[in-house]
Amino acid sequence: MAESRPEQIDHFKERYGIRYQGLVADEAMVVSAMAYASRVGVQVMQQGGNAVDAAVAVHFALAVVYPVAGNLGGGGFAVYRTSEGAVHTLDFRETAPEQSTRDMYLNANGKAEPGWSRNGALAVGVPGSVDGMVRLHERFGTQDWASLLAPAITMAEDGFPITALQAERLRDVQDDLLTYNTHDRIPLLGIGWHSGDTLRQPDLARTLRSIQQYKRAGFYEGENLQRLIRSVQAAGGLLTPNDLRSYQSVWREPIQFDYGAYRFYSMGLPSSGGILLAQMLYHLSHFPLAGMGWNTDRYLHLLTEVERLAYADRAKYLGDPDFVAVPVDTLLSAAYLDERLTLIDTQRATPSEAIEAGTIEWQESEETTHFSIVDPAGNAIAITTTLNSRYGSKVMVEGGGYFLNNEMDDFSIQPGVPNQFGLIGGEANAIAPGKRMLSSMTPTIIEKEGDLYMVVGSPGGSKIITSVLQAFLNVTAHGLSLQEAVNAGRVHHQWQPDILYFEDTALDSLTMAQLTARGHTLRERSPYGAVDAIRILPNGQLEGGADFRGDDAAMGW
Ligand code: DON
């Protein structure tokens, strides 16, 4: 088994032609946030499992070795393409509890209290991940369910050595763990975590064993249900037994669109990812990007202007399609998009107020996780899953050993009030019992001339969609290898606030001056996102792109 854990490579090497490539493998590959999890997925496939079997094993492994975002108490989305080219997408996004109300995060004066939707038990949505894994496996898995959970259980029981980055995050979260829990049965508690320390999670092993034995019922019924409800209610949250028992993931139609020789399959509502990618690439298809050069000011100006337009639509129109009418067909129609295209000035920045009103700023903490898998038969799966913030609501289920999400913050808690990613919304994304909060997660599978070409996705909150867009364009328009494309510095604009964010490796000082002269307001924010992707090379081999920003690792054979 070959493995690659990329290090940072100076961006000037990218600009001036010293080339590098990610792991290349012949048969199969997993790229995920942690080497332990990637290895588990590869082993499942070496034992005859397909991409879905591997994905289930990787998901549960990440719940153990990547507790910051890997999860049992969160939700996500899966895009699966069979080797015959059939595409299926599964929505296992959290839902709002039945006792939730539209104004539950407003104080007595009618003012939004963002802290309530971000930390502690009131922020928790009904978890979807376990149901999602069970549904995926029931429909497409080939291996014994119990065997797929076994590696995760072993790692929870025996422990694993944490990385330097994990130690840093564990040190940072200590105060919050004490603040938002009513118990101290939390194996992550402890001062002075260091790289190489062993993290053992016996309670988590027990919960995993219950899921191993009883599948869905091992989480949504019985002892685990009791424990989960007790912890949430003790900490002032709203979840009821009925919320858990009635949770259902949903198979949905993918968002499908063409860009040149490429056909995209991405996640539809309640994720905004696929719709925004389609809009942005439609607009970009009107410009000769390839001739512009990587991250030149002309290219970044256009990228910014198409992002501005798409995120303005996100704020106004997008929400859970089971609850609100969203004009998806219109938003993706050539007539509508051609009209929007006329708003782009190819030379100068158009102020966001001229597109829609409102100016905001925000502070965020961001952690989600994405993994990409291709199996020896050519089946491919892209899964993005999250607790929302790092360690979610910070509430750990007592005796269960896992964190609960703070996904409720992805709703628009009041019109015009930004969530932790600075995203605003209104009616379409207002809270209602049973409704799914709008997401930016963008697991995506791309074909080229009918064949599998790329499996891609990222964490990063609102920046997920633009991270996926840039990873794709870095390869197809700018000729970078996948690993270079993933490592390359990124930029981001989301309409509001009217700021062009950039990572320090994305721009040189000349480009910054040129963009400023075009009217853009620049602000550095780095690093962000973690694109974990696989590309099929022209000779049929697989190239991995594992983001150097984290501990991400590609493995394959
Ligand atoms: O669903 C969403 O869009 C967010 N809850 C994702 C959060 C996220 O990516 C945080 N990570 N870096």
C-alpha cells in the first residue's frame, strides 16, 4: 500500500514551474483527513469491499480518529457513482428538533443571540450520520456491516497517537468542554496534550459496538437514545425521543450540469453546493480562463464577480426543498443566468450593495471533513460530513463518548443576521420543526467525456464551494497536477461581506495591488479548507490530492 502525506510546498515553485504530483496508484484510492482512516478504507477494498463499504468504514474511523469533525452526532451528504455511471446522492443532513421554533435564538428583546445557536445543547440538530451510513450500506454495500465497524472500535478502545495539530486543537477546546457539559466523562479533557499522546475513547467504543450490533436501532433507540436525550436535556437542549426515532435520510436527485467536456454531479438542496457550482461555472464558461494564467488579477477578478452573484442568490432563494419552494430550474436556466451575466463588469468590481443590500462581518471557527474514494471496479464516492464547528456544540453525550453537532447555526436565525460563516438568509432558510438547515457542503463527482474524471470535496463552511471550484479549475484551466491544485492558495468572495478573502499563498503583492485597483477590498484569512480529491489520469491511473493544510493522507495501491 502506498501512502502520501503532502507537506506545504512554496507557492512560488508552483508559479515558476517546479512541478510535483500527489500519490499515484493503479487500482484504488482513499483520500481523507487522517492516515488511519485512509488506511482502513484501503484495507476494506483489498479484502474485496467496494467504495461504499470503504466509505462506511472510513466514516466510522474518522468518528474515532478525527473527533473534531468526524462524527456519530452530526450529518452530511454522499454522492456515489457506480462504475456503470449511475449516480445516487444521499442526504443525511440534520433536522431541526420538533420543539424548535423560528425565533428560538431571539432574546426577550427580539434580538438574535448567535451564541445560543453555536455552542451548547440548544444548538443541536437531530443527527443523521448513523442513519446515512446504514442506508448507504443497505443499498450498495457488499461486506458484512459488523466487519466495517471493527477497525473503528479497535482504535477507540486501544487508542491512537494524536498528531501535533490534534494536540493543538485539544488544548484550545478545554474551556469550552467544561463550559458546555454537565459532566466530565470526556476523554478529550486534560491539560497539556502533545503530539504522540494516546487518545483512548472507551465510551465511544461502546456506542460503536451498539451500532455494530443493532445498526440504526443501536443509535436511534434503546440505551443510546436514553443517554443522548439525557445529556441534551440536562444541558438545556430540545431533542426528544421522537426526534431521534423519526429521523430519516433522503435519496435525492443530484445537481447535474455540463461545463465543456466535463459533466458534474453534485449535491442538491438542502446543500447549496451543487447549485452554486453550476451557476458559477456557467458564468465562467463565457471567458477564456485557460489563457489568463493561475491566480492572475484578471482571472481572480472574474472568479470574484461570479462568486458574488451566486452567493447573493444563495442568501435569497435557497433552503430545504421539503419546506420551501425553491426556483431551482430558473436559477440554473440559461435565460436567467445570461441575464445575471450582464451584471458582471469585466474590468471593475461591482459593489455588492449594487447586487443586493446589507453589510456584515463575522468570526468563524470551521471544521468539517471530506473524503473521496475510488475502488478497483471504478465505483466512486464523495462524502462530506460535519458537526459544523470544531467539536460541534462541544456537548458530549455522557457515557456515549461522542460530540453533538451545532448545525442549527446554519439556519438563518433572524433575517440579515449572519451565521458563523457570515452567511445571511431569510424566509427560505428560517427554522421550522423537522426542516433541514441550508448547507454549503459540496461532495462532487466529475466525468470527462463520459468517464470518471474527479472525486472532490472540502470542509470550510461557506468557502467549501469556492474551494471545490478552484481545485477543479486549477487542474483543468491552469494545468496543475491535482496535488498542486489542492495545495495552491485560494481566494473567496461570498457577496456579503463585500470582501475578497485570500490565503497568504494565493496572491503576490503585484496581484494584490492590481485587484485593489479594480475596486476589490482584500483581506487575508489563512489557512482554510481541506480539499481531498482523486483524479483519473489519462492512462487510467489515480492521482490523489490530500490537502497539506491538515493531516490529510492519500493511500492506495
Ligand atoms: O453545512 C455547512 O455548510 C456547514 N455546517 C459546514 C461547516 C464546515 O464546513 C466547517 N468547516 N470547516
